[in-house]
Amino acid sequence: MTAEDWTGLIEHAMWPTAVLVSVIVLRRQIGDFLSAVGGRITSVSVMSVSVELAVATETAPPWQGRGGDDVRGLVPAPMVNDSYFDTLRQSLQVPGTADYFVVDLKSDGQEWLTTRLYLFSYLLGHLKGIRAVVFVGTRGDVARTFLAVADTQGAMRALAAAQPWLRHGQLQVEAGQVGRLPDIVPPPPPPVAGAPPPIVPEDPDVWWARLRAGSVVLDPLYLAQQFLQWVQWEQPPALPDLPDGWLRLPDVAGRPTTWEHASWVTSSDLTDGILRDEARADAALVDDRSWSAEERVRAVARTPGEFVALLGSGRRFERLVDRRALLEAVSATL
């Protein structure tokens, strides 16, 4: 047997062991995904596991209203909850789950506001179960060039750390729906005969669960409107303009000048800006069409990140793979 034969034999022997070690190291995190992964995993051997078994699903809401205005940009709060954005409303109300949504920054123009990225990460996370956001842009003549992938909760934390009013707006919206607990909860008074039971503020996560189950009925764009009212300000006449950190909305006849406490998201935010600690540019792999199923699984398993983006020519984003789900599929065959 030649040295090359020995090398190949050792590689094939070590591959299942390496995967098993990875699964053991990540067993706590992977365990959280068992119930979600079950519906996507079939009984296969380690050498025939396919990446397609763990391809993540995208949700792509219709962001534009009837006249072309885009909810991701500088739109007045009252406009968001009227019939103008009915298609978006209907999309958010359709039952079903997905894994990620795409934030296309185009050529670093004014495409996504920080307020909208935070708001829709929050809404889609609760309504659709979204766990990741994929950032893409236009580079040269290649649209949807991969920039980074981030966990939605991590992205929201990073945005709120840089712009605390985003978190404050979320809390205000939640308080308006479920009530607000006082800082110090006094002991309950003795019951009075015939008195109605006290109203107990509800945990927001419980409220969202009831909303998804259909026991609570609420227009999701009403929540969006309430959030945007918190981060927008209508300027009374004769008052000076606001300082940096506020963006002026386009003037509308018959409406006061309106400002929004926000900034535009750019690709530099992913590398050395407010999202730098959450956005992973390395969680990607240029998909080689000549790979066998086994080679593709190996390549994804060796790439860091909870999700791995598979890229085409020019690093164009094609699909997202749930890497933890893939490792679960592999571990099930050992």
C-alpha cells in the first residue's frame, strides 16, 4: 500500500470521528434544535448526508406599498398602518415559519434604516421564528453579493447598544400590549367580596405565543406604527432642526416636518461599525459544483458559524445552510 493510500484511509477514518467530536462539543447548543430539525432530517449514512437536508428557508415580505414607498426607509409612522401597506400586512399574518431574511444594502445607498432593521428583526423573529439575517450588496455588476450573516437577537442587541432608543421603543410597545409592572410590587390587598379579579400584567413572550396561536388578534403593522411613533418626532413651527443622529423625512403637503432617530445601515457597519461584533463574513463558502455530497457536507461542517452561506460566482449569495442541523444529521448516522 502506498503512502497516498494510507493517507486516504486515515482521512476516511478520521472524518466521522471529527464530526462526532464536533457534535459532542456543541451538544448543548445542538440539543436546542432537535425538535426543529426532526422534520428535516432523514435516516442516511454519514457518507451520503446531503446539504439539502438542512437548507434554511427564507422569508421575503413585500416591503413596498401600493405607490412604491418602501417601509424600510423614511416613511411616516401613520402611513405604515393604513391600507397603503396591505400586502405587507397580509404577508406578516400568513401562518408559517422561516429561518432568515435578506437585508440587501445594494451599492451602500439608503436602503435600510437601523430602526427598520431592529423592528423587522423583532417582528419576524416573533411572527415567523426568524433566527438569522443575511446581509448582501451589489458589488460591480453582481447583485446579492454576500457580505455577512448575523443572529437576529445578536443584531438587535448590537443595534440597541449603539442606539438605546430602539430598545426603549420596543419596551414601550410591549408595555402598551401587556401592561407594565411597577418597580416595587406591593403586597396584594385583601380580597373584597364581589370585586373583579386584579389585572395581572402578562409576560411579553407569553403574549406573543398567544398571538401566534390565534387567541390574541392584533394587526402586526399596528405594532410597527407604535414603534415608529416612538422614534419619530414632529417638529413644531419655529423650533430649530435636530442635531446629528436624526434624519429628516421627506416633506409631505399638509403634514408637519418629521424627523426620525436613526441612521442608514451600510456595509461598513458590518466590518467596523455597530454590527461588527455580530456580523460574520467568514460564515460562507463558495460552492464548488464538482464536489460530491460528502465533500460538500465536509466543507460546510468545517466552516464556522451556526449558519453557513453557500455562494456562487462572484460570491453571489445562493442559499443558507443550518450548520447545526447538518451536524445533527451526520451524528444520527454514526
